[in-house]
Amino acid sequence: MASVLLPRTTKVTPVQVKVPNSVRSSSVQSLPAINSFPHPQRHVLIVPKVSQLPPSTRINVLRPPTLPRRTVFLETAESQHHMHKRCLDMQRKEWLRQHSEWRKPMYGNKVDKELHRSHIRSTLKTQMDDREYTKRMNFSNALRESMMMYERERTEIMNDMEKRREKLRYLREYSNANKQMMESRWSEQRISRKRQNKNDSELLKMNPINWSHTLK
């Protein structure tokens, strides 16, 4: 806190306290003089000289101007008045700028009116171009997405067809293997049956019961 010291006040004479004789005793001591206590020092707040600054200057309360170091200058009437005037000036300038812009097409000369019309035409043309570009981009994105979906569906269909072909090939091979196995079994059964019949016929020939050889 930045402060300055004021001169000390005038010296105060001590006040004698009158004590009755009945109360006066050796155990009671006299009161100390007032000037024996340390006198507090008065502090005066140092504020920057805001009135000397330009109206458009922004005040930083953490680093106030016209002071060598930081003080407790945070909220004062002078600073608030300065910032309020600055805000009003900026609002006034902005209003004048906007007013000067919109008054040209109504009350300006021919050059200003023609510039305003050309600006409107260029703005509309830019908006139309942007809308057309957006439509083209949307159409191209939709076309790309549809092509991607078509390719994905075609790939899935081809994969499904390939799986079906693989399954049909496996079933055909399995059926051919079963057919070959059954044919080989049937062939073995026929051969074994012929062999058995031949053995039976040989036995019948050698059997003495069939003398007439009627059994074959």
C-alpha cells in the first residue's frame, strides 16, 4: 500500500488524575501519561492522476498509470468516471459508424448509391454461388455414398455366391466319395457272393448224398 506520512500532532500534556485520600495507598500506582504511548501514523491514499490521461486510454487497475508502483487503486470515483466516459465515446463512435454506413444508400450521392447496389449484387451472386456449390457438393457426396453402398452390396453378393459355390463343390465331392465307397462295397459283396456260391457248388459236387447231381 503506497502512502505518505502526515506530520505528527501537537504534544499533549499529561492529565493528572485526582484520587481520594481514602483510596490512596501504597499499593495503588499513578496512571501513565498519555504521551508515553506510541502515536499511530496517519496514512493518506495515493491515487493516480486520471484526469490527465487521454479519454480513449484504458486503465489497468492492477498497474495504474502515473504511479511508480502498484497501489491499492482498484475502485475510485475518478477512475470509474474515466472508464464510463471512455465507454460512452466508444459507443458513440460505433453508432456514428453504423449510421454513416446505412445512410449512404438513402441519402448519399450517386456514387455511394451505386456502390451500395453493386455490393448488394455481389453479395447475392456470392450467396447464389455458395448455394450452387453446396448443392454440387451434396450431390457428389450422395453419389459417392451410393457408389460405395453399391460396391459393398456387390462385394457381399459375390462373397455369398462364392460361399455357395464352395458349399456345392464340397457337397458334390462328398456325394462322389460316398458313391465310390458304395460302389466298391457293392463290388466286394458281388465278388464275395460269387465266391461263396462257387464254394457251395463245389461242396455239392463232392457231397455223396446227391448221387443224381440234381442239386446245383
